[in-house]
Amino acid sequence: MHETELWITKLFNEYLAGVGNTLTGIVGIAPTARPWANFVTMQIVVAAIIVVLFAMLRPRLSSVQPGKLQHTFELIYDFLRGQADEQVGHDGHKYVAYFGTIFIFILFSNLIGVIPGMEAPTMVPSVPAGCALATFFYYNIVGVQANGIVKYLAHFAGPMPLLAPLMIPIELVSHLARPLSLTIRLFANMYAGEQVTMVFLKLTFLFVPAIFMGLHVFVSFLQAYIFMLLTMMYVAGAVSHEH
């Protein structure tokens, strides 16, 4: 029985940490089990906020009298659609759903750090890394769908077969470096912004912290946009038929 309890505790803590800690604490199996990490909780809060917003928006959709929330999301959609058409081309609308998802999730994850008592989950490396890996797998998958596996892999060899032995390693390193680049850029900027804001909140009062909080909001929008824009560029390169 003791081995079974330890196995259940390990399963919950490693794969369902929050639920596991709650349940095992209630039944007395592992009352000292570690709690949820802050960044995990913040991701759940961000996801819940997004779900609630869309749940509020869905029954209020109207082509006659659109409300303020609908206007806001229509502006976001038009912006994303325009950027997708510009970066990807005439098929850009096919990928707007992913672009919008990654943009809104990162934006809300960045902005939630402005609220006192909360921290941006994107200032923890594993969260930007997860978003970067999702983008990495996404653009490769849509690239294969658009060109076929053989033609998509062929572009790693470059335009001239003679240069293939040189181009293949370069292309592989370049593609594998993209998730790392996306991760470091988002994490470093959000972590630095959070730390600067916290330092000035402790040292000064009133107007000075407000300036840096405003800067933090600007950086939040900018980093979400850059992440989405790079994602669009990667998708554009993957689905292009002119390899």
C-alpha cells in the first residue's frame, strides 16, 4: 500500500502537479508535497482570462450593433490578417488562427505582470521555450503540408546540388537555433522589464514607477508582436513554393 501511495504521489507531482498536490494533501498521502510553481498558476490564469473573454464575446457578436469588445477583437483580427497577408502572401489567412493564438497568449502573459501580486509567466524560460517549440513544430508541419515531405526537405539542400553538403548543416543549425532565439529574446526582455519595474517600485513612489510600468506595457506589446512577426516569417519561408 505504501508503494502504491508513493507511486500515485509521484504521478501527480510530475504530471498533474497542482491537482496532485491538492488531492494528496486532502487524503493525507503527501501533505508536504510541493505547490504549484507561480508561472504554472499564471499560465492557467491567463488561459482562464482568454476563455472568459471569448465566452463573453461569443453571444454578443452582432453585425448590426457590435459592442466595444467585438470592436477590439475585430481590430486585432484585421491587424493580424493584414500582417499575415503581407508576410506570408495570399494564403496567409489560413494561418491567422495560430498567429492570433500565440500573439494573444503571449500578450496577456506579458501584461499580467503589471498587476500587483502577479508575475508574467514569460519571465520564466520554460514558458517562452514552450511557445517557441510550438512555433517550431507548427511551421515545419504546415511547410510539409504545403509542399510535400520530399520537396520541403529538399530546400535544406539549397538551390544547387553541388552545395548540398555545405548547405544542409547550415540550414539545420539555422532552424534549430530559431526556438533558442525566440526563447531568449522573449524571456530576457520580459525578465529585465520586470526587474527594472520592481526596483523602481521599491526605491521610488507615485509617478516614477508609473513611467516604468508604462514602459513595461509597451515592451509587452512589442515582444508579443515580434514573436508573432518572426513566426509569420518562419511560416512564410516554410510554405513558399519557391525553394
